[in-house]
Amino acid sequence: MSLVDKLKKNVLYLLIGCLLTAYLVARAIILPITIDEGGTFYNAVPRSVWDIITYVDPSPNNHILNTLLIKFLYPFLVLIR
């Protein structure tokens, strides 16, 4: 495979990645928060990190990674608004 072919392949992957990222960002901006996300925000995020990880209050809506990301990113996102 020549250098030009590799470059074309990499540009194609970069273009696909940029298009997917733009789609996801637009979708995140346009779509409203669902009831599950709202429930996570009001019920699980205020808890301590240890309580979230160990399921002190077991809830099928408490997805650990999502809850922790919301908990850690929310203070920064509020400052942007």
C-alpha cells in the first residue's frame, strides 16, 4: 500500500469520525432530557461517589458510569451556561 493510499484512508476515517461527532453533538443539543436522565440527576447524582458505586440505594436507573460523569461534569457545565 502506497503512502497516498494510506493518506486517503486516514482522511476518510477522519471525515467519518468528524461527521459522527457532529451528528452526536447536534443530537445532544436538539433532544430534550428524558425522564430517566432527569431521575438520575435528581436522585442519584446528589449522593456521594461511594454510595453511587456501591448501590446503597439500588435503583435500576442508576447507571454507574453515566451517574459519575454527570456528577463530575455538572459543575463545569453550569459555569459555561
